[in-house]
Amino acid sequence: MRLAPSLLAANFANFERDIKEVEKAGIDLLHIDVMDGHFVPNITMGMDVVKAIRPLTSCELDVHLMIEHADAFIHDFANAGADMISVHVEACPHLHRTIQLIKQHGVKAGVVLNPATPVDVLTSILGDIDFILIMTVNPGFGGQSFIHSMVDKISALKAMIDERNLSIEIEVDGGINAETLPLCLKAGATLFVAGSAIFGKENRQKAIQDLLEKDFS
Ligand code: DX5
Ligand code: ZN
């Protein structure tokens, strides 16, 4: 498993300090939440923030786009230094084109499903993607409670991937903590986004260790 701290819960005036802190605890993947105030009711950061973070860290940058008209911005986010870009199926009417665009830039392509979106929508795109992000809260804000019915959804997705013999990673995002991470891990998730469970804690290194050790318990 890999843990991706979400910078949404970090100090926006101190990204460098917060990133160095989690890197010291062994983190090699950072989650960046991009919100546009249209697809989701919140506005966060854009490509210039990704560009500013890029030289500060050797972590891979996992950019979660919660925006409309994603196609218009893929080039900018890829050039800014994203290693992974995920787009919401609910916001991309031409999903296949969007995925191809991400891959043409040499970036890993992912599709995100909101809690109410069934895994069946992935049937015709499954062979084209590198990872799937299952939202375990409704997107827009950090610090929300994990939606427990998503565990069965992760299991169903894992079965769908295995049945087709594909190697697609399952990422989970929202309300991930020491109690909910093991449930998702057991269901088949391998990438875990955590905002408040890491940056919301006084001792971030301990918080990371507590989450990582769930892989062995
Ligand atoms: C929510 C974002 C998440 C958020 C998770 O829309 O996609 O990445 O930062 O925050 P926590 O871990 O606090 O639920
Ligand atoms: Zn996210």
C-alpha cells in the first residue's frame, strides 16, 4: 500500500515545511485537490500551485481534478509536474478523450467515482486507465466522515478488475483514518489518501506510521 497525504489539510502558507515533514516519515506520494467552485462547492488550488510544489519534493504528485472542462487544463497540469491525474466521470462527457489526453502527456490516468456513481460506468474504459479513485466522501471538503457503504463498492470494483486480469490500482479518498483504512485495504484498495488523519494531527510522523502499520496488522 501507499499513503498519499492530502495537501488540502496542510498549511497553505507553509506547504514546503509540511511536505518536508511527511517526506521524513517515508512518504513518496502527495495528493493535490483541485476544485473549481462549479463541479464542487469549494475553490482550492490550480496548476501554479502544482508548479511551485514540484521543485520542493521528489514525491510523485497525484492531482485530483474536481473541475468541469478538464480537457482544457490537462496540458497545464502535466507541464506543471503532475505524475498522476484523475478526472471525475460525472464531470467528463468525453471521458475516453480526456483519458487519452492525460496519457499522451506521459502521466498516469485515473478515473474518479463519486459515492453515488456505480462501478458499472467503468466497463468500457477499464482497459484504458491506470487507476481508479473511489470517493469515500462526497467531494469538496476535507474532514468529512467515511461512507461505510463504499467498502462493498471497492470489493465489487476489485472483482471486476481481477475478472478481466487487469493491473489497475484502486485509490480511496475521504475520511481515511486508522479505523477505515484497514476496511478499504481488505476490500482491495492500495492507494490511500489522508488529509485530516495526517495534517490534522500534532505528530504527523506518528500519524503516518500508525496508518502504514495497518498493512501488517
Ligand atoms: C475531498 C478531497 C480529499 C480530502 C480528504 O473532496 O478529495 O482529498 O482532502 O480529506 P480527509 O482525509 O480529511 O477526508
Ligand atoms: Zn482528493
